[in-house]
Amino acid sequence: MGIRHLAGHLQPFSVSSVLRSNPDSNSINDDAEARAPSSNIIIDGPGLAYHIYHKILASKSSSANAFDAQPGKHIFFDGALPEHKRPVRISRLESFLRDLLKLHTLHSCGFPTSSSNRPQHNTCSPEILFNPSHPIPSTHRLLPALPFLIPAILDTLVKTNYACLTSIVPGEADPFCARTARDEGGIILTGDSDLLVYDTGPQGSVAFFNQIELCPAKPEAGTPGSILRANIFHLPSIAARFNLPKLQRLAYEIKADPTVSFSEALRRARRESRDPLLLHEFMEEYVLPPASHSLNPPIPPKPVSKFLLDPRLSELVHQLTSASLYSNSEEPQISLPFLLGDPSRSSAWEPSAQIRQFAYSFLFNHLCLPSERPSSITEISRKGHRITSILILWWYALLPHCFPVVLCTLSDGL
């Protein structure tokens, strides 16, 4: 989501530094280069997933069509979208749809044949992953990201040694990354400029995936191989240079008027706000979660590893079980992944509507007390050339006498 132009304005005040696992390493000359503030690495999971995806896309030949081109310490993934961010999600889905419609218009008679008939393997070497100067070909930019990209990354992580470091948090990943950086110190790796607005504390910093570069180690350092170098944003130091207590006030002015010059935004940030109510609303979006907030989803863990839900299912579970996140009386809603299909035809989600209806009903029956079960759920998805909301009744509301029998039959079968 991010704040437009914020990272660009602050870029000159970042410090080039080496990312390393040992804070006492002698792999760099401390007199010539800045020392990274902490060896603790905190990863914004969705940012990681999309960075890998975009780097794979950038490695593909521009002669291939868009479809042929498809490919720490803590790793946090979104587990629930706050209610005030729902309009932003709708806006993003509408943007995906506009891109898909434009792509369909440009290739209404089909895609040109790729120069190679061989399937291209979606490998992402370190040289590709950490190459800031490798842009995505313009022919590949219109196609929205793969719909199950983040669940696929999660499914891969849970099968590796990083499973114990990976969490789906009860909210957006950003504030949990910032909270951990503030409490434990460390560098947050992200693709979202919103992390420049949070309070990451005196030992916390931010670096962007697209600015991490793989460089050869200096021979005099005595370390063979390569090192990772990134531009580190130490937020308290940058704020002090601007004579500001924190960067939130500056970020607010840049977001309120993206066309304003940096010097003018800085001047406005140093004076009293002309609209305290809007400033307060902005600041509320960047409040950190409590230190004691559990990072585990409200479902028991599997014996083999942490139980990782699909982020959309995690959000639905939180809507049913967490009054602190979703306190109003609205019916629960779920945003279906944006599928890549012909926008002039029905969505591929439509044939499975009744299966999802039963799945929602099973979930409501399992998680909610009878007096608290919602009577319906709202699905948000593409319908033709629009993003629409569809109300789906759960089966008990339609067939109250049959649903318990169906559940018993399924339970016996399991």
C-alpha cells in the first residue's frame, strides 16, 4: 500500500551497509563503511513473496508473452486486514481488473507465440533476486500477480527450516514487524514504504528488498564469496536530522499532498497541524500492537509445525473469533483471490459457489456458538467487468433441519 514518494524523499538520508548474521564480524572496514545497526532480520512476508515474484518476472525474456513469463529471524505474513483498510483492498482489486481489461484489449485475438517452445523454469538465483537494476519488461507488467502466490510461499516455508520463524499474525504484517524491531532491534526487510512511518525504536531500521544488492566481498576483509549490501533507513537518525521527534508528521504531509515538494512538506511538518482530526486519524493507522499480543492464529498448531492458514481464511477466522479486531455488527466478508481469466466471461469462482457455501457453513458451525453464528457471509470478487459483493446465506439458515444430519454424515465418513 505505502505512501507515495515517501521512500524517494528519504532515500538520500539512508546509509549503505552490509547485511550480515554476526554483528561482530570483521567482514567490512568500519572506518569506511557504515555498520548495520543489528544482526536481527525481520521480514515482511508479503513483501518477500512479491519481490521474488517480480524478480522472476524480470528475469524472463521480453519476447515471451505475459502468461509464459509467470513464474531471518522473523517472517510475518498478514493474517487479517483491519476494517479501515477494506476500501484500499477494493481499490487494489479494481486496479487489477483495469490491468486485466487492458491486457485483454491488447491481445483480444490471443498472445503471440513465445520465441522458445520450451517451458521456462521459474528459478531465482541470488544474482537475480538481489539485482536492483533488473527491471520487469513492459510486456509483463499488465498481468496481475499470481492469485495464490502468498499461500504458495507459505506452503514452501513450512517445509523448510524457516517454519519455526514464520507467523501469520492477527492483523497486517507491518505493525508486527515494527513492534519486533522496536522490542528486539533489527532490520526490517520490506517492499512497503509504510514501514518508514512506524515507530521502530532506537535499534530498529528499515531496508527495501529492491535495494538489496549482491556484491563481491572485499579481498582484504578475509571473507570469501559475496555479501549483501542495502540502504538502511534508521528512522530516529533521519528524524533528528530534520529536527522532528518522529517521521510520522512528515509522512502525513506527503500523503496529504503527494505533489508538494520535500522542502515544503518538511516546513509543514514542523508547524502545528491545520487539521488535528485528520492527523489523529492518520496516526491511528500506525499504532503498534501490544507487546503481549499473541502471534499465533486461534487454531491449535499441528504436531509437525506451526499451523499456517491461507491468509484469507485466517482473516475469516479472526472475524468470527476476535472482537478486538472486528467489533462492529457487520456480517463477515472474504475477498476471493483475483483469478487471471477472460474478463468478458464469468469468473472461474462461480461453479464452486455451493462448495464454498457449505465450507463457510461448516466453519461457522465449528467456531461460533449458536447464538453468535452469522446468517450470511459477503464474498468480494470479479463479476464481469466489475468488482462486486455477493451475500451468501449459510446452509443452516436455509435448511436448519438438514444441516446437522449432513455434518454427522461427514463426521462419520472422516
